[in-house]
Amino acid sequence: MPKKNKLVKAWVNQHVTDHYVHMAAKDNYRSRAAYKLIEIDEALNLFKNVQVVVDLGCAPGSWSQYAVKKVGVNGIVIGIDLLEITPIHGLEFIHGDFTTDEILKKLVQTIDNKQVDLIISDMAPNLSGIRGVDQARGAYLIELVLDFAREYLKVGGNCIIKIFHGGEFDNLVKLARSLFNQVVIHKPSASRSASSETYMLCKNKI
């Protein structure tokens, strides 16, 4: 069997036997990624007194599903992604590229002068397979999320961002610490052990 086919078969086997995949199906979440946010929320009480949430890179929508549940009918969740998603009741979805001025303007218009209480981002770049390029793209996305937080997150607000270990890791953490009183790096149990992904928990915007 070719190496590629073996890797695909291994991934499929891991996926169908994955505890969090089965939980997601049972709990009606769109992906296992929901449990990363749930674990972070349970540790930090992220959604306490939160009314306005922005989910950057929300497809396929499991983080937005959880956020909508947590803020309730009086809250607002705005999600944005390059990919179309099946509508989620209670989510204001913007289809487009967060890195463009046009879509950022549309996002700001949707916020409509409301104070953003929480920013969540499970965003990752489209991978080229070239490590240096992929790390640079990932770092750029995180810088944009932090720029958005600087401008639109309320003082005292929180931000959760996916971050991969790489050459820009320390600089990105340093940038986050210039904006927030506390920055903690955490790898949720639902993150696959083989993945280099972690999450930057940015608490209490200055």
C-alpha cells in the first residue's frame, strides 16, 4: 500500500475511534473542536457576563454553536469565515476573508458600536506544506486577531486564539502580553497529542 494511502487509513481509523468525535455526534456539535472551547470555558468561566462574542474563523461552526448556547437569546455571536457554513440559529455569519479591508469593515458594521466582550479564534492558515511559509501565515493571522482585539475588544475583555509552536511563538506571546494583563498557554485535552496546536488564553484586556 502506498505511504499516502496508509496515512489516510490511519487518520480515518483514528477519527472513527475518537472519543470526542463520538461526543460531538451525541451532543450535536459540528466537530470535536467544540470540546476544546468547552474545556477552556470550564477552567476560566469565559462566558460570565458575556453578551457580544466574535468568532474569527468559525467554520464549520462548533465554537459558534457553543457560544450561542452560552450567551442565550439576549446575546450576540458574530462569526466570520472564508468557507460557507450551514446556518446556525442565533449566529450572525459573515462569509469572507477576515484579512481583507472589505470584510473587516463589514464585521465592524455588524458589531455596530457594541462592546465586544469575548473574541474566540480557532483559525489556522491554509497549509502549503512549506514549514516556514505556514508558520509565517499562522503568525500573520494571530497578529490580525490581536489587532482586532486592540481596537474592538472592551477593556477587561478576553480573547482565545489558536497558536502553533514555531519561530514566531515567543514574539506573538509577547505581543499578547502587551495588550492583556494575563496570557496563559494551554493545550486542551481535546487537542490531538500529535498536533503542535495550543491556545493562547488572553485575559483582562488592558
